[in-house]
Amino acid sequence: MGLKLDLIKDKIEFFDAHSLQDLEKKIQRQIENNQALMLRVHHVDHQTVFTPEGKPYYTASVHFKS
């Protein structure tokens, strides 16, 4: 039985939150986790939409690369 390890070269993760501060905390936490995998932030895309109640809802996608 052989063990084969492959490096992760690209990874895209999606985040959502009801406040911008919570979204930033989630992203920052994952940046720190991915640094252990030797991944760095390559690109961040974010959007704000409004719920039917008129409250903002924040989403983001973060592309990590080695």
C-alpha cells in the first residue's frame, strides 16, 4: 500500500455573512488556515445584496494559489 501526497495548487472558497465585520473575520481565519497549506490569496471578489427586509447581506469568493 502506497501513500501519495499531492500539493494543493488552487483553491476557491466562498463566504457569506450578515455584517461586513463577520465576513472579514471569516476570511481572515481561513487565510491563516491556508497559510499552513502554503496557499496565498490570489484574488478576492465580493458582493453586497439586500434581503427582502432591506438588510445587507455580504458574500465573497477568495481564490488561493500556491
